[in-house]
Amino acid sequence: MNTTKVIIFSAAMAFLAFRLYQKYIKKGKDKPGAGTNHFSGSSFSSSSKDDDYEPYSKK
């Protein structure tokens, strides 16, 4: 393969990959609830056993 064919082939593959990417992103956004954050809450529980704990108080 000469240089021209390699450039055309790689451009065609990049275009195809981009179109497939657009297709599956659009497909994912059409679903109800897509894009919602399932981890919207705090990562720590609000009801801990020791509420007066101060991590840097050197107790």
C-alpha cells in the first residue's frame, strides 16, 4: 500500500468510528433515566455513632 491509500483508509476508519460513537451515544441518551447520577448522595452516612469526632483534635 502506498501512502495515499493508507491515509484514505485511516480517514475512512476514523469517520466510521466517529459515526458509530455518535450512534451509541444517541442510543444511550434516548433511554429514560440515562445520564442520571446514581451516586448523588454522600459517600459517608449522616448518622455516625460518634458525632463529635474531630479527626485533627489528637484525642
